[in-house]
Amino acid sequence: MEMLTEGPIRTRVEGAVLEVTLDRPKANAIDLVTSRIMGQVFRAFRDDAGLRVAILRAEGDKFFCPGWDLKAAAAGDAVDGDYGVGGFGGLQELPGLNKPVIAAVNGICCGGGLELALSCDLILASRTATFALPEIRSGTVADAASIKLPKRIPYHVAMDLLLTGRWFDAEEARHWGLLKEVCAPEELLPKAWDLARLLESGPPLVYAAIKEVVREAEDMRFQDAMNRITKRQLPTVDRLYSSEDQREGARAFAEKRDPVWKGR
């Protein structure tokens, strides 16, 4: 995967972990160009067999991301429905992204920035992070959050956040189950990397199956979803059940050793 060393998005790879940094001073707001770059980055991550985990972070301490760049929109950067592959921020609508993505949230995370974090699988946050869905105040709808939040946290809490646009801190976000962990600002990136390395050492075909099952089963009845799994009608599940990795997992268990995952 080609690394980006300048511009609104920077990337670096260490082992099988991709770190994606949003760096668009002063607030890390996302315009159309940035969104399209992010889509290209995450599509390349999805399609690169050598990469297993991604971390999404932002430069600076004050802002993670406030979402859509309203100043750019007012200047003519109008939304035309084409945020690029993957939709807004490259993650919300990217099909077939069957690898874990970790968000490391520092500072202000609101609007589309919070929706971007919600598109990740695990969220870690600095204790200084603050969150909101203030779209109500600008006369628009937090569309992705309106879909996702009532499925992630209690309905009345989600409606409170959507209807009032109020701010809430990292501890409240953790209380409602949005965050895996809250930590000191200086610990945020090291903890994100520790988690990424843990996932990097795990079975990539199992992760892929987990993500596809969760995604496909979201609106299905339990038995219908189970039938699709047991009949191997999901591509990632079929691949897993026919893989060297599944045989390796059984052998490693029997031999009382750590498995060596090859992703095939």
C-alpha cells in the first residue's frame, strides 16, 4: 500500500497495522477532497492482504473531527452525493470491509466526526474528548447517527442526543457503551497500538467472518441468520470453514501451543 506523508490524510504501516491520521488544520473538518482520499485509503486497506488492522486518529489535541466542513460547503464545496468510495470519511458505506478498525478519539468529536468514529469497530478516547450531534442546530439531520445510535445504546438516550444536540463527555460515552476505554491523552495512541497489535496477532479469517455475520444479521431473524451461517452462504464463513487457519487452530489447541495464523 502506498504511504501518504503529506496532505489532509497521512498514513503509515507497521507490520500488518495501518495508521491513518486526519490532519486538516485547524479543526480536522472533512471536505469532499478529504473524504474521497479517505475512501481510497480504506479501500486500499480492505484489498491489501498484507494489512489486518487499521487505526484512525487525528492530529492535534483539540479536535478529532467536527464532521463536514461547513465553511467549505458555504464557499461552494456543495454535497453532490459523491463523498467518494465508502461514503463520508471513507468508512460509512465501504462495502466488504471485513477487517477491524480502531478509532483513537482526542478532543472534539461531533457531527459527522462522531458518525465516523461510530463506523469503526472499537473506539478508544482521551478523557478530554467531548462528543455531540449538533446537526439539529444547523437545520439538518445526523443521518448515519440516526440509523446507528438507537441500535447501539438505549433508545431514549439516543433520541436525547439526536434531538437536543447536547454535548457529553468521554465518561458518559463509556457509560452508554460507545467506548471501549477512556485514558489519559498521552496514553491514547499507545493504547490504540497495543490493541491493534493484539488484533494483528489474531485470526484474520475469523475477524472477517465476525464482521460479515454482524453486518448481514443486523436486520435478520436469529434462525434465518443461523441458517445462512451453517449452510455456508456467507463468503467469509465459507472461506473460514475451508481454510488452513481453521485446521491450524484445532491443531494448536490439541498440541497446547499458540496458533500461527496465515490468513488462508
